[in-house]
Amino acid sequence: MKQKLDALLKKDLFLPVVPAAITRVIQTFDNPDLTPQALAREIAEDPVLTMQLLKTANSAYFGLARNVDTPNEAVRLLGIDKVRALVMASAIQACFHTLSSTKLEMVWSISLNCADVGASVATMLELDRATAYTAGVLHSVGMLVMHAGMPELVDKLDYRVHPASAERPQAERALFGYSYAEAGAALLRDWGLPRRFVDALEHQFTPLDNDRHEVLACVLNLAGWRARAEFCQLTPKDMAITYPCEVGLILNIDHDLMLGDIP
């Protein structure tokens, strides 16, 4: 699988090389003393990144009472953790701007929902909300990597198996030898993101396959399931059928809560 992933990332296409501004933002993940002002300055140094962030912060999804005009305002209104995750998402969108708007909008919608659900689950488990939110934002970037690397093959698979369906990872592994989980992890590893995010993405569909039980991967497993189920407009019955019961039991998360209105 590793050789196939390496070949995908080495293709001569518009796969992203991490911009210098994003490198600086990535380095802040392990800085416990980061201040809102310092993060805003890092973002403001890159006009394109600033534009992308403000566009996202002012989108209907966040429903802010007034427009955000500067990175400093974005950090103040949304907080360091959410802005940092949105910066990463904005950078990814910019890198894959040549892909279809439909694909980008699908990934963006599912990812933001996954981030919100992941943060809620993290709160229930007394885990770090910021880490869960960022992992949720990034969890499906592998879809974009694969579509950029082999668009015709991925388009053909899209007709057979919807990208957001529960069957998609298995279908991708059968056809390519890996799924968008591993492809996304490979990109984050190449970009130098902290290992906790790389591991969570890589094991999001198999969080119980080792003795350690990757907790963040378990959170992504539940949050991603919920986000994709909502995107596909599954009925309550179908949601109950596809619910990852074993992961929920490991995390001691209430089954009815995950199937209902998550706080």
C-alpha cells in the first residue's frame, strides 16, 4: 500500500506543496504559548490565505452577526483553535481549486459537520476539542488527493459508489489498494502535520484494529459516520443500521445520543 500511495503523491499534477504560510501555522500546533495576536499576524502575512479565511469565516455556515474583515477579528470571534483549523481547510481548498466545485463543496460540507460533531464527542469524553475539530476538518482531504491524482478512475467509481457512502472506503481499497483515509494521512505526513492528526486520519475506518485503540481515530469514526449520514440524508432506520456500535461501546458514548440531536 505504501508504494501505491507514494506513487500517487509523486504524480505530476497539482498536488499541493505546503505553502510557507501554512508551514508557519502548522508549527503553532505544538506551541502552548500561542496568542491570538500571534496567530493573526502569521495569517495576515499571506494575502491569499487571509482572503480564503475571511471568505470562510463570513460564510453562512458560521452565521456570524456581522462581517469579519481581518484575521484578528476572525480569531477573536471564532477562537484560535477553530481559526487554525479553518486556515488549514482554506489552504487545502486553494491547493485543489482546479477540482469541480461540486466535489469541493461536498468535502467542505461533510468536513465542517464532522468537525462540529467531533468537537462535541471530544467534550463528552473530556478530550481536547481543538484537536478533534481540526482532525474533523481534515478527515476527508484524501478524497481530493485521489481525485486530483486519478480523476477518470475516481469519477468512474463515483458512479458506482457514492463518495460519502459507508461502502466507499472498502470499494476504494478493492480497486486501488488504499482508501481516502490513507491518502489523506499520506498528504498530512508529507506536509509535516503532527502525528496525532496523521494517525487519526489513517485509522479513522479501522480504529480498533490494534491493541491501543486510537482514541482520536475512534472519535473521527463516529463523527465522520454522522456527517456522511446527514449528507446522504439517511433515514433514522438506516442511520441505526450503519451506526458503528463497537466504536461507540469502546468510547462509552450513548447510542441514542449519536442517533439524535448531538449537543
